[in-house]
Amino acid sequence: WTCWLVYMRCIVFCIPSGASQNSSDSGWEAKVTEFFRQRLMEKDAHTWVPSLNDVPLHYLKPNSLVKFRCLIQDMFDPEFYMGAYDTVDPSTKAKVLRCGKYKDVTECGVDLDSANMVTSERQTFYCVPIPGESPWVKEISSCARVVPSTSYVPSRQKRSYEDDDEDDMDTQPQAQGHAHNGTTGRDGDALVETTISLSHSLTHSLTHTLCKTTLTLSVPYVYADWDSFKLNDTMEVYGILSVSPALSALSDQSDTSSSLILDPAECMETAEELRVHSPPASLVPRLHLIHTQRLAHNNPLLPPAALEDSAACNTLHDTMVSVRAELLAYFTQLLLGDVLAAEYLLLHLISNVYARRDVIPLGKFTLNLSGCPATAGPAYTEQLYCALQQLVPSAYRLSMTLQNMNQLRLVPRKDYVANRLLSGALQLAANTSLYLDETQLEQGQLDPAGVRNITALGNVISWQKVDYDFNYHQMEFPSNINVLIASEGRSLLPSDCHVHLQPQVTPPNMEAYLGSALTAQSSSQLNKFRLYLTMARTLDYSISEEVTKAVEDDFVDMRKDDPQSISADDLHSLLGVARLLCLSLGQSALSTDAWSRAKHIETLRKSRSEPQGCLNGNEP
């Protein structure tokens, strides 16, 4: 670690001897990236680097190597900077060739007439912690305790960014509490709540999180291949931490003459845009990116290296059947003894959009679980969400009250005055579990904003897309969100599968019953469930020609008996259920047994009748 730090400081403060920024054959920049990439590939190397997700910002040294697990919430315009320049010592007049890469501001005494001055370009992103990331992910990912450094005295004071965005706060009501919050508060003497107070417009993910670790935002600077990054990508970035006071001075509209940042378009920026794009570094630190690791998922129990280990994968496959049975028993208890509903809940949690055919997302499996006990009030749906949040890496609960539907901003909106994207509740990372609590919906009138929100939810469910609001037009962004709808009757929203709950037990105290079910699961047992659910989503799947022929023949036979009994859409749904059944058993190919099982449980599901009848015709 010491060697890394020394090497990193060398590349930050000066160009290596004999190298020049405009010398294409020196290759020193590529060597820097390759050096860290190789070191981070070593076993447990990632645990040596402090994380902005876990360690309070004021405990980290400036110009040190840090990492940040995040989602790209916004993408700013590229900016120019001094890639190389000469500085002149005022007393000796000696010139020193400096490197501007991996730094926010230049050194004093720049020779503006030097022939060595090179203007370079870099891309800036606005990144936030992964929205709705579950508390157990943070606990497992945290590899270092928050202990003040004995060699570094923090001088930066934590500030609030709320006052800068009061108008945005009005559009995202915080008075709802857990109504749209992803977590519920808990008591605990060991709970260290050291969060930064930030407005919902900057990141709604902060309202989802049980604040056991310091959360922050970051503006990474990307120096190469920035076209490969996309909005809403999740990644873990490794870079050099910059909290230059000059950036805070810029944010406060103070004198910034000492900060020689080349930006030809600076004169074209509005005051609001300059303020938003240059927030205080004490709140929104800058990261100069050296290495990036894309995240297919954010489950720390299944790191990318584990999927490359064939022996480890085989061991996991061998245990999937037994873990599935244990998880099914747990879900059966949560769903009041309903085995069929438990099986469909399990299939829902491992579903994933694995491909798109034209505009049709393949693999999505939105589940509408109706028949939630009305007599239990919100206790049942809230406790059920808590149970699911303990199993999935990211989850977000949206209570569909009339007030939330009319006032919340679900769809991101472009603010042209500040030239930024205002986040919405549906700007979620891939594979996030979105829990819609429709039991909270009451009678009343939806205003135009509420109608747009309902439409946006329907688009996510049906097409797995979110239409971002750019005022004069809408821009479509694909999503991959698992939507679970809890309701009393059939949901007013569409769904891929509707299961009406048939409780086999009636607890006198619903909250105590579910609470005991939650606490009965040990940490090791929960980790087995978490690993199983993520592993099942990553498995490959195929259908052999032989099985395909058997399915086609079976479909023809069913149509012979009763042409109205099954349609092409029903066949598509059956194939989807059969695929999920195979994956849940650790099987990568469709078998005739899985096909028969899928037909059986679909027959049982459709045979259930709701006492209240159908509220709409969203699905059969």
C-alpha cells in the first residue's frame, strides 16, 4: 500500500522524467493505468483501498487513492484542462514541467507563453451511491472501520447543501417518511449516523439508506474511453481523491484567480450552472479516475472473480436445490402458508431482462401479489418489504398514496437553466427490486402529475423503459427493474403474473408473526439466500432442438382440444415461467420436467378466483 501511495503521488505532482504530455511515444499515461489495474487484480487488493461509501470524507487524505461504488446519475459536458505546463519560480526563475492530469487546479506561477503548454480534454460525470442499496450490502462491503487517522488532522468541515436546492426539495416531499422510503429506522447503540445532509434532488438514494456509513456524492473525471460509459451505469471507480479548497471558493463565487482552469466555454455558463457544476468539494469530492470495474450486480458475496472460478461455481450449483427448498419454506411462512405464491415470489426475484427483441424486453416478470390482508393495515406490506430488502442488494419501496402519486417526481427531468438532470425515483440501477405498495392507495383525484406518474410506472412494467422529461421532448432510457406490486384486489397497473394470496394461517398479531419470521433467520442463512438469488440470475440458459420440438407438439395438442384454451401469449408466458423454474434449480437448459411443472403451477394459479373480482383486464 505504501508503494502504491508513493507511486501515485509521483504521477500526480510531476511528469515522469523525460516524458512530455505531448509525446505520444512516452506511454507513461498508459503505464499508470496498467500499473493500478494489475495491482487491483491481486487477491484481496480491493480491500486495501478505502471506500467513499464507508469512510467519512474528512478522514481521507487528499490526493490519495480511494474507490467509490456508484451509479452515473448525470453526464456533464467535457471540459478542457492544462495537460502539461511550465511553472516559474519567482525567485530563481527556474522552470519546472508540470502535469495537470489527475488534478483539479494548476500550480501557481504558470508560464502562459511556454511552448510546453498542452491543452487536454476530460469528461465529467455526476455519480451517486447506488440508489436503494440494502444495508446488508454496506455492512459486508465495508472493509475498514471508521477510525480517525493519527497522521492526518481533518480540516474540512461538513456542510449542508440543502439551502442551495430548496426549490427542488418542494418537488420531492420528505414528509412522507417511510411512505416512499426504502428502509425503516431501527434502534442500535452501535449505529453510527454520520451522513451528509443533501437534498432529494441531488440523490434520492440517500433517503433509501439506513445511514450506518458516511454517504457522499462524487464527480469523477474520466480521461479516456468515456464514450463507453452510459447514464445509469453502475460501477466501482478507483481514482485520486481531490478536495481542493479552490473548488469550494469557486462554488461560493469567491475570487478564483489562483485556479487556472482552462475552459473556453466558461463565459457561456450561467451563474446557476456554474454553482451546480462546481459544488463544494467538502460535499461533492472529485475523483480522477484511474481504473473502473463495471458491476453486473452489487452483491458483495459474489465478486466477479468468483464467477470465473469454475470450482467455486460448481460448488454453488450443487447447493442450489437445497437452498431453494429452504428459501421456499421461508417465503411460505412470510406469505402465510401459501406455497404457490411463495414459488412465484421466488421466480420473480431471480427474473432479469436478458435481451430485447425490437422494443420487447425478454425475461421481465412483474408479479402482482393481491389479497394482502387488509385487516393488518400497513404492517403486513411493510414487513414483507423488510424481508425482501434483507435478501436483494438494492430495493426501493414506493407507497402509492394519492399524495405521493400527485407530488413525487418519478421521472428524471432536465433543468436547462442549471444544465443538469434532476433525478427521479425511477432512476434506478439495473436489477433493483421496486416494491409498489398499492394497499396505501385511497380514493381521490389524480392530477396531471399523478397521471404521468402512473403512466411512467406502466411503461417500466410493460416495456422496461423510462421516458426522461427534456421539456420539449422525451428521451427513452432502457431499464431492468424487478417490479413487485402488493395490493388488496387486482392491481390497477399491468403485470406479467397475478397471484391472489390464499393464507393458510391467520396470526392474531400479524406484526409479531412476521417479526419473528424475520429474526429467526441467522446471518449465515440469509447470506445463503442472497448468494442463491444472485447466482440464479447470472446463469446461462438455452433450449435444445429436441425440447423445442416437444414444446411445439405439446402446444399443438393443447390447441386441438380447445383452441381458446391457450394463445401465443400464453405460450410465451409458459416459456418464461419454465425458464425461471430451470434457473431456480441451477439448470441451464429447459427440460421436459420443468415444462410440465410450469404448466402445472400456471394451471393452479389461473384456477384461483378473487372474491372481489377483476378490477381490470391487464392480464389473464
